[in-house]
Amino acid sequence: MDDRGGIWLPMHQLHCILEPLLTGACSLVAFERLFQGKSNRKLLKGPDRLQLVSLGAAQPRSSHVGMVKLYAVMKALKGRLSPQGKGILPGLQSLKDLRLVLPWEASCPMQWQVAEPLPANLPASTDISPRRSRTVSLNKTAPHLLQAKPLAEQLDSFQAWLTTRVQLNRDGHALASGTWHNVHCHLLHYLGFLHKHCGMCAPNLVDFLRPDLHATYLRHCIEKKTRFYASRQHVYVSSKVINWLSAQPRGGHDSLPRLICWLQRAAGQIKGSVPVPRKNVQAMTTAGTWVPAAQLINAIVRGKELALQAASQPPITLYIARDLHDAALMCCIFGYLPPPRLSCLRTCTIPSFAGPCMHPDCKERDNCHGNQLLRDAAGGGALSFYFPHHKTSIGRQHARPISFTIPTELASLLELYLQKGRPKLVSQDSHPYLFLSKSGSDLASKAGSSKLTNIFQGWMARHGCRQVSPSTCRHIFVVDRRSMPNMPGPADEDAAVVMGNSTSQWDHGIYDVSKFETAAQKGVDGMTAWRTAHQQQQHVVADASNAPFAQVQPPSASAISAEEDQLQSEAAIASDDDDLWLSMGDTDADEEDVSDADADSEDVDISALDSQDEDTNNSSR
């Protein structure tokens, strides 16, 4: 409040304060148009302008704002006020002189910006009980707010901005449908948290620009001891929302990228503060979420044999048809194939389907039929799986489909299910998907994942096995292959192709949850062989050093005579050389004297030359 009784209030804050008092929704744009027409235009200058810019009520380059009284605001909204709003209207008559400063940006809307400075620390505590924090998603706590403006319009615009393939004001490629589903779920979770615990009556995407709310949510994640990547997911979604706001006509302020950097820094530091549960086979077995591969195979094979035995005795009842379906699905998940991705099995269609691809991310919808079970008419009716849409195919231009012929034993089970089981469960014209839920609906939707889990766990319970998650089968397979490499079976590279990943993911411990424990144990066990090898080598060296020296044999008579002949010949040659020097009249001593005499003669000659030069110089003078 300034010295003249005016309150400097940004438009979006006034909209958030007054919207709960209205009977109908009033968008922020309509709110601005209403009060920019009612307010008086005032020139900004001096400290007033600096104060407005610092509070976010005006742009740094703006020159005018609107001045309006609070009573005039409520009077203008009299027709839209709720009974609660009309009840407080008489009390505002005593505040007739209270003025509001609103942005005057009719032609150029005010930029969204972040209140700075950014928090240096998270709140000490949020005081949120664990019981109250169980369900905070907005679609469960306040679903009516999803239909209200401006949130409904913001969500539609945000989804279109993220999923449109060619969006020139966006960095990166479009999001896949599954990724958007995860982003949307986190959006509703965060907005529900703001609505339930932060007192936001009508939360919207503009609230992502408030760092104080982010700090409260991150502190809540630490107190709740959520998984460490919950903060990373929040940073990822918040960055997408902030970039979307920057791409809007009102966006582009310099403070928005700084908020993204602040969130990334906070997530990186929180990662080391939240405990990360370490998964290993022993801990998961104790928790009941792990089954050995042999036990899982025995349960699946036993259930398949019982289903085939029941189907061999007509008539085929609904219960037998359902058992055939579950047996075929279980054998596709584990035991007969390297465990493929569950999304490929959920979206797989029957061989007779010839319609366009129903995958939401398909780029060749006219020339693609999606993930499908194919029958080779020319090859004797052999069945094969063809998966063009899998996880590693998303975002890759030249991604190859996963295709392979089904083994004979599994193919005969699928043929029996297609001929006798599936017609009992669903009509032919209902939908073309291969596997069905208990009610006969498809499993291709997002809810189909939980339905598939219920089918799998029910099958395990009926056949005396632990109720593990179907996605755990991929981990069980990798751990079994890596722990027993000499066991007959497929090569790691070949199995990884069917699973839709690579052995590098196995090496990182993503699938092999016991990788580090197994590697550590192998390292310790190998020390015995290493130590034994060094000890054996030391024994060999010691034996060689303690061996007796070889006895020297005396020379033979022939060797002695040959050596004497060589010495006599060398002596004869030496005597011949001495005779030659004597005949020449020289000896070694004479040779040394001659060399000394030559040196003396050279010295005399040089001094004589010097004296001759000196005499010549004197005569010339």
C-alpha cells in the first residue's frame, strides 16, 4: 500500500481472490477487459513505476496502469456475485477510498513473470498428515474444477502444444501418448495438492510460476519419503508448463528460465536427501514380490496342461474359454517367449484384422495395421507376432519392428484359443484385440494395464504361486539368464531384441536386480583360484632355484691337442710380425720418438714463420 491508500495488486491475483465469490466462471481475459474499461488511465513515472515493476503489476517498459476503487470493482461484479459475495458488499462501502492498481495492457498483454528473489531454502515443515496426503489428485478431490475456465482451456492448449508433431515454438519432438498420460496425471496431482493443502480455490497452470508453491510441494515429497524421481518428474512437468507459458503472447520474461534452473537445482539436491530403496532378489523374495524362474515356469506349464485337458472334453463352456485365454496369455508373458513388453501384448490384434492402425502415435496409419498376430497362409498357417509399435520405436525414424515366428507348442495353444475360446468371450464384431479383460473388453486402454495385472495375479493364485506383477517376469528372466550363463537357452542379444531393449540395459542393473550382489560374490569367489595360481607359481620358482648345479665334464684329449695347435699358430704369426719390423729398422719405441720429433719440428717451423713475418713488417715501415 502506498502513502495515498492505494494497493498495488496484479490482475491475476485479483482474479484469484474474487473468482470464488462469483456465481459463474470468469476468465482472466474477460476480467481484464472489464476493469480496463472501468479504470482510469494513469501515467507511470518515478518511484510508482519502479514499485509496480518490482511487484509484477506492470511490465518494465509499460507506461500506463489503471486506477480503480475496490467498491467500484465489486459494484461492477454485482450481477455475478454469489450470495456470499453480496453479503460482504455492504461492508466495502466504508472502504470507498481504497484503490487498486491494475495493469493497462489492452494492446500488449502483461508478461508472466516469477516473483524474485527465488527461495534459498525449502520450508521447514508442511504440517500435512500422511492420512490427508493419500489422495490429492484434482480429478478425485474436485473434478468440477477441470471443467471450469481457465483450467479447461489451458489443459487443451497445453496438450495440443505438446502433442502436435510440428510445433515451431516448441523445442524437441512431440510427446507420445503414453508420455502425455503421465504428464497429465502429474498435472492433476500437483493442482490437487495446491487445492487441498495450499488453499488455492481455483488452481490453474499459471500457478506453476510461483516458486513458493514449488518449494512447499518439494518439502512434502521429502516428508512423505516418496521415490527420488518424484521430484525429477515434477521438474520435468513444470519445465514443460513454463516453456508453454513462455510461448504464449504474454510469456517470454527473463525470470521464467531462471525458475527452470532453480527447479533443476532443487531436484538434483533432493535426489541425495530422499532414501532410494535398493531392490535385490533377497529383499523382493522376503516382501513376496519375487518368484524363482523355475517355480514360475512350473505354474504356467501346469495351468496350460489343465486348460488343454479341460478343452479336450466338449462342450466348451465360458469358464473353459476363459481358462484357455488366460493360459495363452500367461505362456506369451513367460516361459515360451523371451518376455515381450506387455504393451505389445495388450494392443495385439487377431489375424483377421485388416483395418487401419489404432495406435495413437502411428505415423503410417494407412499402411499399418498395428501390433498383430499374423498367420502365414503360404507357410502352412504358421503364426507369428509382428510388433511395429514398441517402446524403442517411439521417436526413432528408422526403428525396426519386432517380428518372429511363434514356437509350435505355443502356436497350437493360440489356434485352439482363437477357434474355440475367443468366440465364447466376445463377439467377432466387438473389437479386434487378441487378449481380453474379464468383462470381454479390450486391454489396449490405459486402464488395461491394471486389468492385465489382475488376470495374471489371479492365475498365479489359482495355481499355487505368489502373486507377483507381470512386469516382474522380465526381471526374473534376466536375473535367471545372468546368474546361470551355462544354462541352455537363447543368447542375451537375441532375447533382448524380443524384449524390446538391449543388453546394455541389463548391464546397468535395470532388469538384473541382483547384478551388483552377483558380481561382488563372483569377485570374492575368484580370489581362491587367483591365490592358488600364485602359490603354485611360487613353488615352481622355488624348485628351480634349489636344483643342484650341473657337473662340468673334463675336456677330451682331442680338444686339448686342437687348443695347443691354435696357440702355436698364433705364436708363429706374432714372431713373423716382429721380424718384419726389425727388417724395416723400426720398433715401437722408435715410432713414439718419431712422433715426438715431428711435433717439435712443427713448433720450430711455426716460430720461424712468425719471425719472418715480423722482419717483413719492420722492413716495410
